[in-house]
Amino acid sequence: MTTITHESVDVVVRAAAAAQPAAGRASRDERAGWLRAVAYGLDAARDELVAVAMRETHLPQARLEGEVARTTGQLRLFADVILEGSYLEAIIDHADSTATPPRPDLRRWLVPVGTVAVYAASNFPFAFSVAGGDTASALAAGCSVVVKAHPGHELTSRLTADVVTQALRAAGAPDGVFGLVEGFDAGVALVEHPAVDAGAFTGSLRGGRALADRAAARPRPIPFYGELGSINPVVVTPAADARRGSELAAGLAGSFTLGVGQFCTKPGVVFVPTGSRLAAALPDAVGREAMPMLTETIASGYTAGTARLGALEGVSALVEPAGPGSAGVFTVPADRFLASHEALTEEVFGPATLLVTYDDEAELHAALAVLPGSLTATIHSEDTDDRASLVDVLSAKAGRVLFSGWPTGVAVTWAQHHGGPWPATNTQHTSVGATALRRFLRPVAFQDAPTDVLPAELRDDSTVTRRVDGVLVCSLPG
């Protein structure tokens, strides 16, 4: 790992801060062009990027090629978001002297917050890393970006950063609008740098909380958007279990072991009826081969986490892990879950899941009530079930509620929400999908401003979607 001093971080951040005003003033067409150029550059460098990432992460070629495609796809999505323009939330209220009190001319929109510090994730060397969703959404918002690379794929990070830098320069973006730093100390210095205006993080609860606390303790506190961990509960009703328990076992096995369980959306706690067919079929559905994990730290953490889980009172192993990267399935009755829910809902990052067996609906709802916040919650039910009550409970616990599917796999779309109540995230914003750029914008209102100082989007002849005197006016296609 390259050691970068506080002085080096200062150089990178100051260059980003100097570039930010020009990035914020750039037209929407220009910024969309920057993102498309980065996407093109990454696509062109895919084979080299994937080869380096395979050596560093042990991830298979097909997975990494798909991740590069996801990364360039989300860059292009944000280019479309910029051009569409409604993300600006433009509002025009014309002056009205007859109102009580008289109303001045007011025009409001969203502007970039400034320079954003992005902390790359361990488990997605492309999609949640140097050129991932946080970087794409911050650049789309008109912010400059400094990324703190993850040590689990430092060579991949450097190569990706080179591609991004060259693409931005060729597309006419201001010098310094994107930068990279490496190392633990650099990460601390980055969040504390006075020229940084916001932070975005994907990783562990412990690491994210530490950075969020530092962001809040600065002389000038800044917003910090952390995706910190999730257990992603799944509820299987008795009717669903009776009808398709074996099918659900196969789906669960595929989901919690996907990517060696190193996804933030892995289903970690599954509520099943006592004596369920799913539980009976699951051991045969789970592969027993140990797979390489992303880093030695993650592997040792998985070993410690499964040992801790298995030692808790009332917990038994349905599938005993055979070492780092091998699947583990544990089971506990609902009454013991209620008694030790804090320990039992501590995330184990890796291919392990916990089955909580319940006797009746009352016991199920009592157990659901003590769940912490999660990114997702999943319901497997039948038409005869009271799904409304489950939706009420789980939508209060998670940012995305799924039906008859599995939470691993997060589509990058306009409607996606990838966030949830604490500790899934420390805010209610999303880190995936079109509205992810809302994290890096702040409102500004102009009162009685001369037309020549107004941005084009706030003038009377604006063509973006906007609200004029309380009426929503949609932009015309093209």
C-alpha cells in the first residue's frame, strides 16, 4: 500500500476544491459529456481492468466483466438524469402584490454542495469503488470528487483512476475535478480536510461510524452519507413454506452464498415456521466448498463472526462452516431470538444465514418488532396471507421491500432505493439509482433577481421540468 501523507492529501483536495466552481458552472450538456466519456473509457479498458481485479480480489472474470458494465451503465444513467433536468427541483413563484403578505418573485433550485470525499467499498472493485455510484452521482451533481481507495484492490483502483482522469481531461472537465488518495491515515485526513464539503461511504458499521463521527466533530460539520451494514430479513409464511419450501430453500441458498456472501444485501436472518420445509431442504441446497474471500481481514472476520454466532445460547448449526468462505446455516427459536436479538442481528459478512423459527403469527410479529434497520426486507407469502400487516412492519424497518424474490442484486434505475433506517445507513438517502445525486445538492432561492443573473433553468423560458406558481410544468421530449 502506498503511503500518502497529510500534505499529499492536502494537494489533491485543494486541487479538487479549486476545480469545483467550474464544475458547478458547467452546463448540463457538458457534465453529461464528462460522464459518458468516463463510461466509454472504462468500457475500452475493460479487459485490462478485469485482469488486474481478478488477481487482486479472486473474483471470477464473468462477475467482474458484469460489474464493469454495471459501472458504465450507471455513469450513463446519471448522464441521462442530468439532461432530463428534474433533479434540480426548479421552482418559480412569480411576484404577487395582491397576496397577503405581498409575495416577491422567488426562484429556487438545487446547486452542488462542493467537494465530496468518496470512500470505496471492499466488495465491488468497480461499481462501488473509484468510478462507482458515489463518484458518478457526485460528478453528475456538479461536485468535484476525491476518492479514498480501498486497500483490497489498490492496483485496480489506481488503474481505474488513471482511466477516469484521462477521460475527464479529454472531455474538457476542469483539472483536479477528480482525485485519488490511499491509506488509512489519508482517509482520516480526507474527512477532516476543511475544503471537503460532504462524504460518502460504503463499508462496515464500525468504519463508517468512526468517519461519520469525525465529519460531525469538525469545526464546520459536513454531511456524511454512510451505507454501514444490513441483515436484510426475510419472512416466509406458513402457506408459502408449505407450497414451495424446497424451491425457497434453493433460492435462499443461492442468495446468501452469492459472491461468497460478501454483498450488503445478503439475506442474513430468515423467519420460517417451526418444522418448515425450507429448513429441512436447505442443507442439501447449500454448497459446501470453501471459496476465496476478498481479503484476509474479511476472511478472519467471517471465521470469528460464525464462531460467535454459533456459541450463542439456543443457536444450533444446521450447516457447520468448514472455514473461511464456506457456508454456514444456523437456527434459533423465536423466543431465544427475542432474548438475544442484539447479538443475533449483528452482521456476519460472508456466506452465513440465521433461520429464526416461529410458532405462530404473534411470535413472528414480536420477533420482527426488535429488528434493526436494513437495506431490504423480503416477503414470501401466498394470496391467502395477511400481507398488509407484514408490509406495515417491514417497510418501517427497511428501505426496499421485496416480494417473492431475493434481495441480492440491486438494479440501477430511476426508482431504486438503496438505503434504510440505522444501522443500514446513517441517513434516509439512497446510494444507488437516479436520486443518489440528491445527497450532493443543496437548495438556493433567488428573490427578485434580474433575469441576467438567473440560471437558464430558472428563467421564464426554461425547458426543464419545474413548478411555476404551484403548477407542475413538464419538459417537452427532445
